[in-house]
Amino acid sequence: MRRTAVFFILFFFAIPVLPSPPVVVSVQTLIDQVKAARKTGTSDGDLALKLSQLELSEELTAGNSIAILDLLPGPLSKEQLYVLEIRSAILPPPASDLPNLTQPDETARQAMLKRAETYVAGTFAQLPPLTAQHLVARFQDGMEAVPDPRRGQQGVSDRGSPNPGIRLINRHLDTGEVNAGVEKSTVFTETRLDAPNDTRVSIDTPLSLPTVISDAVASETLKFVRWQTVQGRILAVFSFAVEKRKSGLELVYHQRTVQQKVVSTEPQIGGDVGYDGVTSTTVGHEVWLDFKHRQVYSGTLFLQSETGVVFRVITEVNFQPGDILHRQTVRTDYAAVSVSGAIRVVPIHIFTATDFVIYDAKSWAKSPVRQNFVTEDFTDYKFGTAQTTP
């Protein structure tokens, strides 16, 4: 009996403690909780920990985020508020923030979509090459920061932090390029995740606005969802879903392999000597082979009904359960900015959220799903291309 009790105790404490699921709250509940914490004098670390355990059911808009920011006691809680803002970026805002307008009829909806097609093909895709200051920040759950000194990245470590949730990993400033309206993002080309059998996986090229519009129209699934205010403009919101055969989104697997070549030489030390006295030496070199797979995806378009100008795009990809990438959502915000005195509608913010598995050769099947968030901000646009340093 005693041995059984000891075994039970050991077994109980050997079970890993799983993190509690986040508590889903509305934006108003979040505001109320922050106000209560301020009234009771909750410390910065304790409030940050509490915020890291929440998940919003609505978008935390910039206006609400700024209002809450003034109530927070320090940098840790402010960081977690920003994480909540990023995580809620693809959600609709509180119902009280939505315009009270009647839905357009079918004729009006088709006219809006036609204007959007015309705008993207005739104006947006014809944008000249542009450069901008490009600020990239990476957040990840439970990962210790690994700064990259070559790029001057600043890292923040979770070690010793009172908040083990999603933290800022690093950030850096570089020159971003936008060519024909398409942002050249380094986020995708640098995010290659280790996978079994010497494989890496990535989405090398983000979906461009022209591709999204083309895919959405070809899908014949565009559906009016609601009116929504974005950047002070009332926009028409349309949802869509793209099947694989009509999709312009490709998942790229990078398979590492060693190509071997047998070189025959005169007998020498080393190598395998054959019966004819000739040495056969196998020479190998590492190569990467790319395998591309089209993916189904869904999304949302936010467009100005009168002009067809697109001011926001959201895309969401849910991969197969066995894939390294499990889910990826991207929100791109566009705005009218002055470029050398000329007004152009260009990307200003990109939010990318990725759920993925970190490969562990010893326990691949048990590897947990991790969360990674990347924000990109584009400012100070100029005409021209980035100058490369030899």
C-alpha cells in the first residue's frame, strides 16, 4: 500500500503541467480589468502576467489601445497589450464601433467589386518602385531571444521574466522595397522552420494584393459581410474562400540532400581501391531542392465603396495537421501617403501570425505548437529602389 502511494505521488509529479487555456474577454472587459488593476495598484509584472493569460473576442483597435496604454504601469504590461492588439488584428471590432448602415443590394455590391478590380489592376499594380523605412518586430511564445548582431537586432530574453508568455524576441530597422504595389518582405524568406528529414518549410512570397483580388474574384465566393470604419473611412467588407486549383498561394518545402558523384583516379591513399587498381572516391555536395504545393486559403477585403480603393486585406491559411506550419494569418493595412509630394496608397502595416511546430528529432510527434508574431511598419516612402552595398 505504501509503495503504491509512493508510486502514485511520483507519477503525479511526473505529469507535465500544461498551460491553462486563455480567458476570452471582450474589449470592454479588458478595459474594466485594467482600470481595476490600476485602482488596486497591481504591479507591472503581475498585470503583464494577467494580460498574457487573456484572449480577445474582438479587435483591439488603435484608439482603444491608446486609451488603455495610459492606464498601464510599465513596459511589461504595455508589451502584453501590444501582443493582444496583434493577436486580435484579424477580428471584427466591437459591435458598438461598427457603422449603422444598411447592406448594399446585389447591384451595388457587384459595382464595388468591379471598381476594386479596376483600381488594383489599373492604379495599384502600376505604382513605381518605392523605398521606405521598414521596422520589423518579432514576438514568440516561451522562446529566449536570439539577437542577430549582423543586423543590429535587439533581443529580449524570457529568462528571469515574471511573464513567460509571448514576448518581444528582436526588432530591426532596414530599407523596405515596394515594387508595382508589392512589398518585398524579408519576413517570409528568413522564416524557414526546421522539419524532419533535413527539410525546411516556408512561404517564400507573401500574397500580393493583385493576386488576392484575382483569386477572390475567380473563386466566385465574395460575400458582403459588414460596413467597418478603418482609418476614419467607412469601408465595405467582403469575405472569400479560394480552393486549391484557383489559388496563387504556394507552400514551399526546401529539401536538403547530398548529391554524390563517383570520381575515378589513380591509386592513392584513401578511397576504395578496385580490382583494376583505380581508386573510386565519392564526392558529395549539399543542395536544396524546392517542392511547391498550392494551398487553399480564405480572406477578407476592406474597400472604399465609391472608388474601389483597398485599404486592408486579411488572408488566413490553415494547413494540414501533419504540416510544419499549422496556420498563418496576415493582415496588411494600406494608407494614402505623400511620396515626394504625390499621394500614393501604399502598405503601412503588416501583421503576420504563424502557428508552427519546432522539430525535435527525439519527440517529433509530441512537439508543441508554437506561436510567432511579426509586425512590419513602413514609413518615409520615397521613389526609387534600395541601394545595394557591394
